[in-house]
Amino acid sequence: MCGRYGLTGADVEVVSGEVWLLLVANLHTIRDPKALPGWLTTTTRNECLMLLRHKKRQLPSDHEIAAETEPQAEAEASLLARERRDAVRHAVARLPEREQKLLSMLFSDPPTPYATISSVLGMPIGAIGPTRMRCLNKLRSYVTVDSALSGGAA
């Protein structure tokens, strides 16, 4: 939801914190648990709009002024970040399914405990770290090779 309003980084954290505080304060008013997702969506949207209105009232810093004068640099940085994400996604898709699942579990938020990974994948706990390193090395080589073939930078 915050992304729809162009919020990133610390602004997202501020909105998220406000929404959760409001939820704790108003939980008693939500009678139907099925209404919670709608309440969260509406409250998040309202908090995003409130933050944006508040930011418009503030004087821009030198950093913000510089950012406004360099929209091309910002667009290029955004394009490079998107290309990097796409390259990594493509590289992950080339991994065997078991390795994709391992990386997904390791990099989930919060990370899946090694004991759970061991159980789900039938892998000794002591093999998880070395397997992760091999997977990451494969990803690096895939991204490097794909980048060299496409003439881009990864």
C-alpha cells in the first residue's frame, strides 16, 4: 500500500508503526475478524495520505532539492535496480527446485530455522550452510554470465 503512494524506507516504517499502534488502540472496536484486512488497508491508506500531507508542509532539505534537480539520475538508478532484481530472479529460476526452496526458506522474513529446513528438505543441518554457499556461488556465476551475454552490468 505504501508503494502506491511512493513511500519508501523510513516513511514506510513510520506508517507501519502508526498503523500497528492504531490497531492496538482500536482493536476492541473491530467486532468481526474478517473486517481486519479492510481496516488495515483503509488505515494504512489514511496514514500514507496523512504523512504525505505533513511532508508537503515541511521545507525541503538540500538533499531533497538536489534529488528534484536530478530526476534523470534517479530514473537511471531505478532502472539499474530493476535490472539487477530481474537478473537475480532469472538466475534463481535457473536453480534446481530444491535449491530455490532452500534459498526461499533461508531468506524469508523471519528466516526459517535450520531444524525446519532440515526436516522439510531432508538435509542434515550441517549441510545447510555449505549448500547455501554453493547456491549463492551458482547465482553469482549465472548473473555474471547473463550480464556478459546481454552486455549489461550486474
